[in-house]
Amino acid sequence: MASYTAFLPSAARGVLPSCRVSLRERSIAPFLSVFQQQARGAKTSSKVDPAKAKRDNRSKDFKQQSLKDMEKFALCDAIRYIRAFEVGRDPSSTKYEVHIRLKSMRNGPVIRNMLRFPHAVQTESRICVICPPGSRSEKEALAAGAALVGEKDVFDAVKNGVIEFDRLICHPDSLEALNKASLGRILGPKGLMPSAKTGTVVEDVAMRVDMLRGGTIYRERDAVIRLPIGLLAFSPEQLRDNLRATLDQIKKDAAAINHIVNKEIYEVVLSSTHGPGLTLNGDFKSENSPSTADLSVL
């Protein structure tokens, strides 16, 4: 009888090949799992970021709240309610504010301008003018009511933390000196750094001082323009005149850029320093409005 060892070669030929394959698979299994993970990761990374997709799919226009069911007020009625919230406040410092919401696209130019009111709102503003000492501009700025005029004295005061002004205007001849003084890091965060875009770098500094003392600078932010339009001591007629001038100017600003982006007034909200915001309906008075004489007495 043949020894069982005679069958080993044939048995090995039948078994070992499959064993070798199995061993090879086991030896590369860890690497295969890594490759599979990398493949899955690559597939995942190719997907679009959900946050980015959401931004891309959002409306190109700013979304505005529907005014269909919103209560709206005549100007005199809004003044009546707002003044009730401001009882006991100083009428010479408490201000009426208007928030003008625009129908506008997210991209494109924004409205930014300067407005002089028929009835001055910010006459308490302290205006500083940077211009060459001894120049004609210096004399004219002082005559127009500037609180501080100069160059080096102003620079030194700002560097020492003494900023005794609310607005800053610069003459083009002093712009280089202002830039060399490196005051941007101090004045920039306070919104005081002069710029040609904001109309605070001008040749006729006296005219701009006069305008700033009786008006304000405004800028559109997220399709809303917000600015003070009157003091609590104003009569309804004075507030109406300032509001009308504001809306007329903003319509002109929008018309000037309508070839680039279409903008139109969507909602006008009147509020105050401490009071609520009330949407206006465009009327001056209603049937239930108190007399303007009563609203003019504090």
C-alpha cells in the first residue's frame, strides 16, 4: 500500500494555490481598506458644499417683508405715538429717524450721498477741517463754523487720543500730509477718515462745512438707508419738509444708477432714538390725527 506521503504533492497542487490567493488577499486587505476610504473621501469631496449651494441659490434681490397686511400710519399719527414713547426726553437731542427700505439687487452699486435739510438737524456737530495753515481755506472754514482747523496740531491731538470733533474734512492740498501722519487706524474705525467717495475730501471746504452743519451723510446698507431727519422739538410741518427732501434726493440717487441696477423705495419707517418704528402710508394727516399745533407743543 502506498504511503500517504505520495499523495501530498497532488494534494498540495490542489490546495496551495487557493491558499496562496487567500494569503495574498489577507496581506493586502489593510491597504485595500485604506484605498477604499480614500476613494470614498474623494467622492465625498467632489460634492458641492451645501452652504455654498445655499448661497448660490438664494435670490439675487434682497427679500422684503410683505406690506399687504401691515398697519400703516399717517405722519402726524406716527409722530403722536412716537412722542408718547419719548416723554421726559430732551427734545433738543432726541431725534426722529427714518429707515428707507429699497427694492434692490444684492450686487451692484449702493446709494451714498450727502443731504442738506430744509430744517437743520445736526447743528451741534463739531467739524474739523484739515487744510494748509494760513491759507484762504483756513479762514473760510473758520468763518463757516468749523470748530477746529489746521494740520499738525490736529494730527498731534488725534495721536494723543484727543478727538474733539464729530466730522472731519480734508482739503486736497493736505491729503498727503494726512496720509503721512498714518491716522487711518485711529480715525477709520470711528468713521472719521476723510475720503473722496464720502465727499469729505473737497476743494471748497467752507461749503462742505456749511452743508454738514445743516445736513447729514447717508449710505445704503443691505438695501436700507437710515438717517436722522429731525429733532423731537420739530413741528410736524418741519419733519414733513425734511422727510420730503430726503425721499426726493434718494429717488434722484436711484435714478442716477438705474442703468446699472434698479432701485426703488419699498417702505418708509419712522422711529426715534428710543421709540418704535412705524410704517408710513404717505399721508400727512388722517381723520383722527391731532392738530399740528398740539403736536408742536412739548
